[in-house]
Amino acid sequence: MKSFGLVSVVMANYNEDLYIGDAIQSVLNQTYNEFELIIVDDNSTDNSLKIINKYKQYDSRIILIQNKINLGSGNSRNRGISMAKGNYITFLDSDDLWSFDKLGLHLNFMVLKKAKISHSNYGYIIDDVILKKHFKVSKKLIGYNEILKRTEMSCLTTIYNCGEIGKHFMSEDRRKQDYSLWLNILKLGFKSLPFNQVTGYYRINKKEKKQNIFKKYFSHYYFLRENQGLSIIKSHIYSMSWFKNAIFRYINL
């Protein structure tokens, strides 16, 4: 397989000892092997560190960063981004999975299309079962206005070329950290190119599925007001569009 340069995979972890081994293995199984896996453990109290160190012993591509206090997933990922040496930066949470050819296929697509940032389709895992249904990205380039209406760029699948556009970081608060990253990149005028292929699997736990989706509307609204500085009217308009798409995804799981 041809070389696309080093890829930095950032994985934040907090108490996911049930799943982190599978997440790590899905990275190590990649057909494209020029990567560093930066795992930032957010002061876990379970067996996560024991599992991480087990993998780290036999694969030098794994880099472990340990937070002395719990910083939250956004700040943990930011520590990983700061340490990243790759031409590309991408993310995998410690309870999610990648397909074995995610990096090779997605990077090849980006190079062919000369894309500086790209996202893809992804599947769902509920109760350790991979569903036949999956989230399909739109066919259009996603710019700042589009991402305000429909948050189809997932932390699980998005890759950005930091060699071309520089390093960008997540919000320091604990809300919508990856969403703030995409917003800040696209606000500069970049557009994310959709890759119409499933490259990973997002795990949905029972607690998350039962969350009040109406509360999410107001959380989204206040995020746009505070993080992006949008007006009351624009924040409601974009939140209503986001809410409509969220409802559709929620009822189809």
C-alpha cells in the first residue's frame, strides 16, 4: 500500500475497560500501518491502564498519556492533538470501532480528491450487536452553514490534514467538543468532503438512547449562542434544523 505519511490517531479514554481492548485492536488491525495511536487516559479508576499497557508492550506505535486529574474528553483529546506528529489527525473513542480498511481507503479518497478534511458513513453498535442500519452522509460538501444545520461529521470518522490546515483543537468545556472543532475549521472556509462508505461503528449505550432529546435541543441552542456567538434567531433556526435531523436519526435506530 502506498504511503500517505504518518497518521495520528487520538483516543481519549475514561473507564472503558470493557471496550478499549477492541477499540485498540481495530486500530492495530488497519491495512494502512503508518500511524501513531495516542491514548489519553483521563484518570481512569477501572482496569483501563492495565489493558492499555498490555498492548503498549508489544506495539511501539502506541503512546500513552495519563491525566493526573479528570479533564473531560475534549481536553484529553487536545492533549493528544498537541502531541501528534502526523500529517493527518483523526479520532477513535475507546468504546467505538473502525473497519480494518478505514485509514487506507479514506486517506486514498482524500488524496485523490485533494480533500483537506473529510468524513464518512458509520454504523451503530447497541448491546454489542452491530446494526444493519447506518448513518449515511450527504453527497454535498459540508461547509460552516451546513454543519450548523446538520451535524453529520462524526468524531469517529473525520480526518483532517493538519499539514495543510494546521492543528485545531476542541472546546475546553464538556459540551460538543468535537462539534466545536469542525465548526472552527469550517468557519475558516474549508469544506469537508463526504466519503460514502462505512468506516467505523459508533456504540450507543442504553442510557444514551433514553436521554431526553428535547433537552438536547436547548443544549444545542445555548452552545451556538455561547460558543459560536450566533444571534438568538439564528441559534433557534439552526437548532430547529439540527433537531429535525436528530429526531429522524433517533426514531430510526
